[in-house]
Amino acid sequence: MQLPLHEHISYLERRVQTLKTALADADRSAAEKMDLRIDLDLAERALSHFRRAFELEQRLFNVSNE
């Protein structure tokens, strides 16, 4: 499924927040927290990647429209 970059960014922002909330849950086991930290790290890296891609797309679009 193809989504525009801004939709990927919105999804990843929600995912990061959800994972941070889950990590704050004191009832999680150490193994669950480790899995959540890994997922959070991956989601934050993906979010950074998609934000940079979106910025590049915007710059390229602006250059081509000048």
C-alpha cells in the first residue's frame, strides 16, 4: 500500500507516542520493555528518515516550480 510521505509521518508520530506510553506502564515485564524500546528506536529512526525525505521532496518540488 502506497501512502504519501505526510501520512507515513503522521502514522509514525502516533506510533512513537503509543510506544512511549506503553513503556511508561509499570506493569510491563523487563522483556516487554526491551521489546518496546527496540520498537520505539526503530519507529523514531523511521520517523526521522521520512521527515528528511519529506523535506527533500518539498525542496525538489519548490525548485521545479520556480
